[in-house]
Amino acid sequence: MTGAEHRRTLIGLARPVYFSLLASVAAGIINTVWVARLGGDAVAAVAVATNVENVLLGVALVFGSGTTVLVAHARGAEDPGAVRAAVRGGLGLCALVVPVVVAGGWLLREDVARLVLGGGDAGSLGLASSYFAVSMPGMAVFFAQQLVDGVLKGAGDTRTPMRLALLANGLILVADPLLIHAYGVVGAAVSTVAARLIALAVGVVVTRRNAVLRAAAGAAPAEGAAAAVRRTLRTGLPMAADFTVRQAGALGLVAVVARLGVTAVAAYAVAYKILYVATMAAYAVRQAASIHTAHRRGAGHDERRPIGRQAVLVAAAVALVAACAFLLLAPWLMRAFGAPPAVTAEGTLFLRCVGPYLVLMAAFIALGGVFEGSGGAARTLRVTLLGTALQLPGALWLSGLWGLPGVCLAMAAAMAVQCAALALTAAVQEPITEFSRAA
């Protein structure tokens, strides 16, 4: 394939993924808007549940992303038995994880609420616990939905997961005002779980109609169920760990910014929500690069270098456009989120300084997809750990000198180190791979 063909394939795969990610963020915003009418305690309860779900998404990535890569590889090899084994591995691992998370989360719902709220008052703790009483059993639906999305993406269909996300959020938009009015915070949880359940049912029907998956259904699995589960775990665990480390790093930055005062924290929180619109594009390209790399390697074509080049080009170009938009439109974007003048001023400064980090981050995230699709996710994880270890103390030091611009500088410097380390890893690894193949 030529560079232009790789680029078109990546864009075609990434575009629906991007809108799926946007739809996921929209669900949290919709819930917050309607729950805000119930008061501060209700908003705190839903915010806690959203944060916990973000953590559990890292667990879902073990079988969701692992299955995507393995199905894509088997599809490239045109091996229905391997496709079926990959799907069985994802199902088996999901079946092992779900009871632990659901039962543990439900039994410990009060403790989880108290931990995340830092104690809190009786009102917010009670509401959060009531929300968890519904949302924790609902994690079974969420995990199954992630698995269905992962299988479809591996089969080359990224449009259906986008449509399912839009369907779920459309249903939430309709059901939220009715159920929240009738049942309060619990109604928000019921609305989310019910909408996801309907989307999941539709997704299961679609998987049965997918040509790749239908052909695999009649084939003998390429390996046993236990071996397939282990393969999925080995493939997906580094990806999930990478996501979890990034989440932890983001939370650490919040603690650093908190030293600058309430205004800085509020500005950082709003600005980071705006930043999501750009960063999710990089993650969409990452998923596309992972799928495309695994598919081409399964077909016997080792095209990591050209795929990586095009992935970096696409992601960095989008990030550069976003950085320019932030430079020009930051004050209006902050005010659109209802930020008061002092918060708008701080957030504008952050968005105008974050451009170098954004471009470097997009390049790193996109290139990481090539590593994931070729079985090198563990190397990306090590580089992420290095970057996070450098970013937090750097932000702590530079924020004391220059405030939020110092935080941006630390983020950019740490990301530059990560980009250099990942590029060096790729440069060293390729000759080793070629030597091993020749031997």
C-alpha cells in the first residue's frame, strides 16, 4: 500500500471512532446538566460515578482492545478459526472479570463513595451510594458493550460502534429528564444503564450479520478457550495499563494545579474539557493505527514504518489545527462553558500555552497505536511510565515559577522525552526484528 492509501484507511477508521468518543463524553455532560437541578450533592454523586467509570474503563480495555487487535490480525490472515478464537478469548476474559467487578463494586459501594468523596457529608454519600447500587450491576452491560465494540472494530467496522454510541446517548437524552424527575439521582443511573442495554442488544444483532464474524462462527477455533483467554490478556493488559497510568498522571496534575489556588483549578478543569475535543482525535487515530497495523501484519505485510508515519502525520496535523484554534478562540471557548472572568483569564492562558504539548502528545499517541497493533504495547507502557515520572515533579517545580504556563511547559517537555524514547525504541527494534526473521 502507498502512503496515501494508508492515510485514507487510517482516516476512514478513525473518523467514526472519534465521534464515538465524543458521544461517550456527551453522556456524562447530559447526566450532569439534568442532575444539576437536584442540587450540589446530586452533582457530586454523579461526578463520583463518572470518575469511577473512567477507572473501570481501563479494566474493560484489557479484553476490549485485546480482542480488537487479535481479531484484526486474524482477519488480515483470512483465518476464520483464529477470528473465532480471538472472539472466544475476549468473551472468556470478560466473563471472568464481570462478576468480580459487579459483585465487589455493589458490596463495597458505600466504601467506594466515601473513598472518592474523601469522606463527604451524609447527603452526597447517600446519593452516591444509591447511584452505585444501580450503576455497579450496570457495569456488566458497559463491559459487554465494550467487548462488542472491540469485536466489530477488529472486524474492520468502526462505524457501527459510533452508531451504537449515538443511539445510547440519544436514548439517554430522552430518558434522563423523565427518570431523574421521577427518581432523582437513581433515575440518572437507570437511564444510562437502560440506554446502554438497548444499544448492546442492537450491537449483538449486528455482530451476527457481520460477514467476517459470520464466517468465523462456523469455523473450528484455532486454539482452546483457556489459551485464547491468556492470549487476550497478554495482548490487552499493557494497553489497559497504559491508559490507567495516563489517568493517574492526569489526576496527579490536578493535585499540582491545586497548589495554585481555586481559580487555577477551576480554569484547568474547564480548559481540560475543551482540550478533550482535540486529544480524542489522537486516540481515534491510535485505535485506527492499531487496527490497520494488526490487519496488515496478519496479511503478511510488515508496514509499521509507513503506517506509523501516516498516523503521526494525521494526528499531528489535527492537533496543530486545534492548537491554532485555541490560540485564537480560547476566551470565547472558556466563556461558552460559563466560566467567570478570573477563571476565563487563567484558562485562556493555559489553552494558548498548551499547543506544543498537544502536537507532541498527538504524535506519541498515534505512533503508540502501531506498537499496539504489532504486539509492542508493553514498550509503549514503559515509555508512558517514564513520561509520567518526569511530568509530575517537573510540573510541581515549574508551576511554582510560572503558574499554569509552567504546567504546560512540564507537560510538553515530558511528552518530548516520550516521543524521542518511542522513536528510539522503534529504530532499535526494527533491525532486531529483521535479524530475527533472517535467522
